[in-house]
Amino acid sequence: MSAPGGGKVRSAKDSPMSPRGTDEQAVRSAVVATALAMNACGINRGKSGNVSARCRSDGFDGFVVTPTGLPYDETGPEDIVPVTLDGEPGGARLPSSEWRFHRDIYRARVEVNAVVHTHAPFATTLACHSRGIPAFHYMVAVAGGRDIRCAPYATFGTQSLSDHVLAALNGRKACLLAHHGMIAVGATLPEALALAVEVETLAEIYWRALSIGEPEVLSDAEMDVVLGKFATYGQPRHKYG
């Protein structure tokens, strides 16, 4: 399996994206590759957005996150910032200004090992109207629920924003942020990035549908059927021994 940017992921047992992974350098490299990939695929631009991955290595228990204000094409693995689950950063760089919601997601969601935050154009357009994405298309279920919520606005980098994010992500794997952008989470960085791309695609289709008129939405009962099908869709994951 290849990580974003073409880096080969090692065996499942040793993968840094596993909660038991210990190779911090590999995790840092994967974070850089994911940040570059989200810009390359058009779901983010410039220095906006941020990426993190859970990391447990040599007594460290926390996550590593992109630094604040540094262009991704100038960012190397050594620039990625470790932050403990108590919110204590290390290293020479300052962490992303949004480190709080990364920390709080990892503390609240033990199944999450990666967070991708972007200012994707279509998702952000909807978010500027504080509009989430309803069940206008069955693929909305890819984010884990009957809809994709939009978290209320709060100033970037604040605890208030993080609190809103956790509420919007309750029972979900993605959300929009009012007047801001979107967040996608996953068990791995490739999974979180792929979900962010899917949410942006749904946001674009919904935006286009709105140009004709408010689309009909699928019933809760139908979305529950879809969610049930999604639970067994695709190839099974390897079970780590």
C-alpha cells in the first residue's frame, strides 16, 4: 500500500498509522506527504488547513501536526510538531494554530489516528452560509451518519471552536466549520484524506443541485439502510495481532 506522495507503508503491524506504531519519523513524513497531497488534489490552497496523525513513540503519547504559517512545499519531517494529549508542544516550530481541535479529537475518539483540515472551496462555500450537507445523495453516509453537520462559527484556534467541532463530529467522521472549512478524520492518513476529497465532491454536487432548487433528501429510514450497507462495504481491514 502506498501513502500519499508515493511513500510505501510498511507491514500493518509496524505501520505508523496504527495506534501501536512507534516510528515517529515515518509518521512525520506521512503528515508532510498528506499536506502536499491535499493541495495537489485541489481541496486546499496555500498555507491554509492543517494535518495531524496520532503518534506513540519512546514514551511520547500524543500527535504530530503541521507547523503554523509554513508553506507545505517548504515543510520537512523535522518541521512537524509533536504535541502531547495535554497540549504541550515540543520541537523548534510552533504547532498549527488549530492544534486544540486536533488534541480534543484524539482525546475523545480513540479510533481516530489522523485528522485532515482543509479550506476546500465548495465545502467552505456551504459553510459560509452555515449550511451542512443533508441526505440529498446516499454517499453522504460515507461520513458516518445521515448528514454532514456544520459546526457553529468560533474564532480559529480557540477552545470554543474545538468544542463546536467535537459536537459536530459526534457520531460522524467529517463536518463543516461555519465561515471556515471542513474536517475529516480516519484510522489512517490516506483514509482521512480520501474522506476529505469525498466530502468536497458531495459539497460541489450539492452546490450545483441548489442552483436548480432545494433537492429532495432521502428519508432517515433509507439512510439507515445505506449506513448498514456501508458497514460491510469494501475490503476487510487486517486485524493487528
